Amino acid sequence: MQAPVAPKNRLEFLNTRPPPNYVAGLGRGATGFTTRSDIGPARAAPDLPDRSAAAVGAAGPSGVGRGRGKGPGEEEEEEEEAEDKGYDENQKFDEFEGNDVGLFASAEYDEEDKEADAVWDEIDKRMDSRRKDRREARLKEEIEKYRASNPKITEQFADLKRKLVTLSAAEWDSIPEIGDYSLRNKKKRFESFVPVPDTLLEKARQEKEHVTALDPKSRAVGGTETPWSQTPDLTAVGEGRGTVLSLKLDRLSDSVSGLTVVDPKGYLTDLKSMKITSDAEISDIKKARLLLKSVIQTNPKHPPGWIAAARLEEVAGKIQTARELIKKGCEECPKNEDVWIEACRLSNPDEAKAVIARGVKAIPNSVKLWMQAAKLEHDDASKSRVLRKGLENIPDSVRLWKAVVELANEEDAKLLLQRAVECCPLHVELWLALARLETYDAAKKVLNKAREKLPKEPAIWITAAKLEEANGNTTMVGKIIERGIRALQREGLEIDREAWMKEAEASERAGSVVTCNAIISNTIGIGVEEEDRKTTWVADAEECKKRGSIETARAIYAHALTVFLTKKSVWLKAAQLEKAHGTRESLDALLRKAVTYRPQAEVLWLMGAKEKWLAGDVPAARAILQEAYAAIPNSEEIWLAAFKLEFENNEPERARMLLAKARERGGTERVWMKSAIVERELGNVEEERKLLDEGLRLFPSFFKLWLMLGQLEERLERSTDARTAYESGLKHCPNSTPLWLSLASLEERLSGLGKVRAVLTTARKRNPQNPELWLAAVRVELRHGSKKEADNLMAKALQECPNSGILWAASIEMAPRPQRKTKSSDAYKKCEHDPHVIAAIGKLFWGDRKVDKARTWLNRAVTLAPDVGDFWGLLYKFELQHGSEEQREEVLRKCVLAEPKHGERWQVISKAVENSHQSVEAILKKLVVALGKEEKAAEENKH
């Protein structure tokens, strides 16, 4: 029989070497592939040792780990070669660094390598920053697009929420309640029933049954007492709680001043809010107690140690211990006033006086202790007695003298101060206080004595000047100040100009105006270079005006005008000050004086005439203008001012005569324009046309004459002639925006949208970066219902004029309501101080019923541009809806003072023929009516 063959291990082939050129899977048609991980490094890798059992068994001990076909000598040669190269060719391949990871592994990292790395880092940062702005802009644009296409739920329903204001209470109550239709409530909840356990039933039975027998513990005490082990002693618990409560109350009531601090109604609340000291804090107090105990034992004569120890016990709640400690401190340090004051503070009121008495006995020269002793007294007489006793020991204490004088009546104070200046002759406050209490003659003697004792004290001289002014000797005030400054300079005292100006302002506040003027006139020029005097003095006056020191500013200007008699700017500043804070008489006197020294200054003559006109004195204004004409015969400003005076006072014939004379003397284009305005006012069409033709022949480049000619033709309904006038004007004035806008408006009425588009396109080509023309084009598209075209034009306009406030304001109004907030934020970033943007944001708040914010923003708009009447109209309309009567009156008053002349809607109303002589208040009210009609029309167009 054949011997049985041992079965082969099926996985034995895994440990054998594969045959040459073997490719796995090739027999079943699979083709092999090779990856970089199979290839490994570019250089040849060492052969791995054979893991087969035969190879392991055949290899001797010395052959373990060697490469195939290599002996020990060959391996040593390879190691030597690797050391010569500085790296190992058979190292592991690195995926990030490649095969060069080990080339410089052994090299040193020196300063050149560090510098090279820094250079490459800078290059990387530079390349990143070049793309940063573009990347951020692209990201921002994508975010804006996403927000525009995916608005929030709150933005989508904002208009609907806003309409909820119109719902009445009945409509609101009629809205049905929404039920709960969620699926989870429809599911039937699973209810499980568990039988009651026997133990629960047994316990219930035991609780309800009546027991007639005693338990063993009760029998042990005879059955008549409840054993302590079963029930706690409630009486003891109540007594303990009462003890704790009484301790807390005693701790609260034991105040350092002796007065209870317990609120009879809220003491329980105080107890609850008491801080419970933690273990850590108790430990800290113990450590501090030991430390301070060591301090006062090693150095018992050190007062701060006793004070600190007493305060520690006070903080810890041991007030009695604190009192004992500070008492010992007073015994150890009887000459230290701080220890006595601390002892007085910690004592009860009954003991405090005794403590402070011992203190002043130990240190009779301590001002602090005497002041503390006076504080402990309750009535003025006792305080005064204590302070006088202190003055017996310390007669030169200014603090004690001041305290005792404050408590005395006028007669006693005078006697006390007489004694005080004898004891403290070098303290100026006592001298001045005595002088204020004395009569005029006695005060002069007091001040003379004070001046002898304190020759370097300026306050004495200033007080002397105030004394003379108070007694009506105003002529002496200037002499005293002048003499005082000379005396102080002789004593070597440097005159500080700023300090003396502050004294002048203080004198003004005290009502001593003459003294203020004298100080300014004698000190304003000290320490100022001659070439800087004008700018410095004007700046000083403006600063005083800002601080409310009007008399000081007036004195500075008065002194400046004595030096700069012919400086028009100084006269104007002084006149503006008088106009704002003075009377009409003082302003008139100043302007009369000004034109005496500067007869060629037109503005001073005109200012004087206007003030007379505003005061209602038309003949006086006329006389001033006649004097001005005599002084400046060829001044066009004076001619036009005279014309305006006559024209506004309904004297058209006088106005015509003045303008005729001005034209004869070769007036400028403004004279011809005013002449045409007068004829238009009077209704003389032919005369107006004649004047306009003559003016255009002389001044063809003055666009206002062309504009008036076109408007004349439009009023006569001669549209073709009006178009011709505008086109002729544009040939001479191609850069005139009003002419382009007038022509566009005419073409819109005559020819429609196509023609007006062409006109405005031509205008924008001739006048690039003109926001008014862009805005007109946008409004034309909106009026004709081309919303998309209007949005496109607005986008182009903002690209060409990114900082135009009127365009941003119009863009805010055009945007859908959910996007207006974002649009207004962008506009504010671009034009932070533009009044049009500010007003548009105010209107947004107004629409959202945020009244206070709207008022703030609209007030800011009129502050930035008080000359634009449109903003005043918005603010007044707002106050009519949401403001009080006082606020409306304030807006009217400010508008009349501002005298607005510009504004798109304001000019339409103010320059209308029927409104030519209307007041600012009347025009403002008409503007509000016009704004209301515009809003109503806009709402109707939306619906």
C-alpha cells in the first residue's frame, strides 16, 4: 500500500518567491498596472530579505538582513559611499518634499537660509495682497447679489406688517385663532397600566389603622413622653434661631456712628442680602490678624499698624475689639492725630467727644482734631465755641479761621476777619473777605494794607478795581489796573496774559464789565508779536464768544479796532458780534464808526443799510445808501442794494429809475437781469423782451438772460420761440445745466420721451460727471413708467458720480422698501456729510415712525445746508405732524434767520411772479403744501 501523503498548506505559496515575470491575474485576462507607490524612489531600493521558510532555514546567522547576492564587504562599501555623499539613496520616499528631503538634512540652518525664507515669505504675501482686493470685492458683490435675490422673511413681510397699523380693534379680534394641527398631537398616546405592588397597599393599610399598643422605646420612658431620638427638640431649635437673629440685628444696629442702620420695614431684606463670609475669607482675616498682631507687638509706636488692626476687626464684625485696639493705639501713640481721629470714628457718639477731648489735650496744635471736634457738635454755637478754643491754641490756622467765619453772622465775621488778617497776614482770601464786608472807605484801607503785606498778589488790585466800579468811580478802574500791572512788574512778577484774560471773564460773570474792559485793554497785548496781533486777538475773541463771555470778546474787538482802524475784517467780526449779541443801537453806532474809517468798504455800508431796513426805518436805510453812493460812486453792489430796497418796499418806479441810471453808467449783466425782473413784475412784456435782447447783445455768455427769455416765451405759450431761445443760449453757454434742464422739460411737453432722451444724452456728453443731468434723465424715465431703464441710468450715474448726494438720495427713494436701509447705509458711507443724504435718511426714519431719530437727522440736514429751503420745508412739515407748537415756532424762527435762497422746490415757489414779495415764512408754508400734494400724487401713482 502507498503511504499517505501529508496535505499541503493551501496558503504556503504566499511565503514563496513568485516565478520570473509573474503578473497577478494575467491568466484570467486581468492586466496589471503600476502606481508611484509601487515604483518608489528614483534610485534602486535595497532588496528585501526573503521571508520564505526555506530561505530562512538556509540563511546562516551572519546572512540575516543582507541584500540578495551581497556579502559583508559589499555592504560596508555602500555605507562608506552613503557617508561620502551625505545622504542615503535607499531612504524612504517623501510625498511632499520628493526625493530631496534628505539632501540638506544634515546641513546647518544659518542666517542666509533665514533671509532666503523671509524673502520667499514676503513674495508670497505680496502675491496674495495683489489678489486680495479683487477677491474681497468679488466676495462682497456675491454676498450683495445673494441678499438681493434671497431677502429675509422679515424684509418680505415688512410692508404687510406696517399695514397692520390700519387695523381696528374689532378687525383684530375677528381674526380666528389658529388651532394645533400638528401630527404629533393627532397620534394617540400609548397608555400603560401597571398593577399596584403589594408593598404600597400594605403601607396604605398601616397608615390608616389605629394602633392601641406602645412601642418598646415609648414603654421604656413610661409611655408619657416622646423619646428625643424620635422627634427633635423644637423649643431648642426656636431658641437657637432667635439667638442667631438677635446677633445679626445687634451686628447691624451697632453702627460706628451710634445711629441704627436697621430699616424697620426692610430689615429682613437686609438680612437676606448680608454677605456670608466664606472659609477662604475667614482664613485671610486670621492671617491678617496674626500679621498685624506681630506689627503692633514688635513696633507699638507705629500708628498705621494700630489703625490697620482696628479696621480689620471692624471688617470682621468685631467692633468692640476694634475699639479696644484703637484705644491701646491712642495710649501707645498719643501724639499722632490719625490714631485719635480713627478712635473718634469707631466710638459711640457719647464717647466720641471724650475721645476727641483727650486727643486735643494730647495734641493741642492739631487742626484736624479741632475740626473733628467741631463736627461732633450739633449746633452752630457749640461748633463756633470749639473752633475759637482751637484758635486760642493755633491762631495762625487759616482753615480754622475760615470755618469760624462761615459760622458767624456779618458783624461777628467782620471782627473775626480783622483778627484773622492780623494772625495770618499772608493769606489773600482773608483780606479780600474782610474788604467785601467793610464799607467803601474801610475796604480801601483794608486793600491798601493787604497790598503792603502782599505786593505780588494781582487779586488785590482786581478787587480794588471792582470796588471802585461798584461805587460808581468808573474812571478810576482803568488807572488802578494799569498801576497794578506796573507795580507787579516792578516786583518781578511775570504777567501771564491767559491768566489775566480768565480774570477778565470772571469779572464779567461777577457783573464788573468796566473792570473786564480795563483788564483786557491793559493785558491783551502782552507777550504777542506785532505781526501776530490781529490773528491772535481775533482768535481770542472768538474763543471768548464760544464760552459765552460776550463782554470780554467785545472788549478785545474794541481794543483791536483802536490798533487796526482800517482793517475791514476786524470791523466785520465786531459787527457780527454786535448783531448776534448786542442791540440795534450799538450795532448802528459801530457801523457808523466803521464807515468813517473805512469808507470804501461796501459791505459795511450795506450791512448798516440792511439793519435800518430790518428795523423798519426805510428812509434811514435810503440815506445810508446815498452816503455810500457818494463815497463809492461806481459801486454796482450799492446800486443793486438801493434797487432791492425800493423794489421790496413796493416802490417799482424808484427801482426802475435806479436801474436805468445804473445801465447808463455801464452796469454789468446783473443790472440788466434785475431790470428785466422789474418789468416782469410790472407785466410789461415788450419792455422785458427789449431789455433781455439788449442785455444778450451786450452779454451773450450770461445764461440767466437766455433762461429768462425762454421762460418769457413759455409764459406767452410760444413754444417754438422758447426752444429757439434755449438752443441759442446753449450755443453760447454749453455748460449751463439750467438751460439744458429747461430745454429738456420743454421737449418732454412738446415731443415726448424720445426727444427728451436725446437732449439729455447730448447734455451729459457735453457736461460729463454732472449729477443734475443724470438725475433729470432718471426722473424722465420714472415719469414715463420705465422703471428698469431708470434703474440702469441710476447705476451708471452712481458709477460716474460716486460722491453725489442728490443721486444717492434719489437712489434711496427709488429702492424697494426692504432694500432702502441697505441703500441708505451705502449712501452714508459715500457721502457722510451731504445734506441730501442726511435728509433722505431722516425721511426713512419718518416713514418708520421713529420720530426722535427723524427729527435729529432732519435738524442735522438744515444745520449742514441752512441756505437750502427744501430741507426747511421737510422739517417744518415733520413738526406739523409730530411736533409741539413750540417746536414749530422754533423751526419758523430759525428758517427766517437763515433766509434760504436755494433748493429745487424752494426756488420754484420763491421765484414765481405771484410770490415775489412774499416773506420767508409764507414761502415755507406754501412749500409744505406743495410737498403734501407731491406725496399724495406719488401714492396715487403707486396704486
